[in-house]
Amino acid sequence: MGDDAFERAASLFRAAGDVSRLRLLERLADGEWCVTELAEAAGTGLSTVSQQLRLLRAEHIVKRRRAGKHIYYSVADCHMSDLIRRALEHAAEDGPHEDEG
């Protein structure tokens, strides 16, 4: 792999490495949501959610589509959905960590 791939992967992890954005991504991994629904589910304002989605979209982690007055967001592809789900599953494991013996 070239350096560009490593830089891109690091950029993806930085963008997803915030708890609020990770929560958004977990919701979006299950399907499409409009900004209003995401803000209500997160209990935050529209502008906060929009700002987070703008950052994730800039990194090509999420995509959007417009339907009338609504903008719907979803995870950009199955690779990102799988990465999000697997990271959360791994984090939720109760087993001992390798350094714990």
C-alpha cells in the first residue's frame, strides 16, 4: 500500500474518532436518516448535526440526497458500515484484552 492509502485511512479514523460523530455513523449504518431525525435522536440542534455531517461528507464517509425540502444522509458505502459496526462490536466485547493475560 502506498502512503496515500495510509493518509486517507488516518483521515477517516480522525473524522470518525469523535463520540458524537460515531453515534451519528452508527445510526446511518442502519439506513438513511434526514437531518431533523438525526438531531432529534441525538438530542442536539440541527446546526450541530449539520456541522458534524458536513465534516463526515467532506471525508466521503457519508453521502446525501435531497428529496424536496429534506436532505437524507447515509453511510457512503458498505466498507464504512462494516468498519463502524465491527469497531463498535469490538469495543463492546467483555473478554480479556491481550495485554491482560
